[in-house]
Amino acid sequence: MRALTSLLTTLTLAMPLSAAETGTIEERWLADPSQIFEAADVDLEEMMWIARPIVVFANSPRDPAFIEQVGELVSEMDRLVERDVIVVVDTDPAARTALRDRLRPRGFMMVLIGKDGQVKLRKPLPWSVRELSRSIDKMPMRQRELREG
């Protein structure tokens, strides 16, 4: 229980203020690509061709699968940052965010979206950063990024 409380506190502290208060999502992400964003603050159109969103949905921030997934993402954030990943979370089904309306999760769901704005991967269970990295590295755009340096 102590680890759960610690992780939830860390997540709460890591989540920035709303976009209107501190700049656009792009500006905030470029300033610190390791931060976690709330779905209500994110417009996928704004991140198109800039970053690969990983959206983690749950019906509560206390969902064990959510805690496991976010813990995994946070623990290896450097691997995600080098792949231009922006991490977005949505744990409030009542908020009816644009992401929730578009992606229609049922309980826990992790979604990887490409820089082109298309859904590349949906998973109903937590995935490791290693598995996510492999999926991203197989994408044609990522292969081009690697070739071009």
C-alpha cells in the first residue's frame, strides 16, 4: 500500500498545470518530454508529426493495471523520450475527454498513436517499455528517423 501511495503522489506531482496556464502542450512537452500529461489538456492534432502519444486509460487512478503501466513508463522514460513519446493519462470516465470519446476505452487500456495521428497499438493489459520500444522501432517513420540520425 505504501508503494501505491508513493506512486500516486509522484504522479500527482509530475502532472503539470493546464495548458492555458503554462503554454501549449507542444511547448510544455518540448521543455520537459519526461512529464506526464492529463488527457483533458492534450489535443492530438497539436502533437501530430511531433510526438508519439501513449495514452493510458483507467476508470480510477487506483486501478492496479494503471499503476503498473504508469510505473513502467516512468521507470524507463529515457527510452520513451528518445523515441519522441508523450505520455498522456485519463483516469476519469465522467470527464468525457476528447481522447476518451475518440478511443473509447473500456476500463484499463493503453494506446500507442503514431506521429501521423493513427492508432498503432491498443492493449487491454500493461505492456513493458521494451515491448513498446520494439513496436515503435518497427514503424516506418521511426526507421527513417534512425537512418537520418
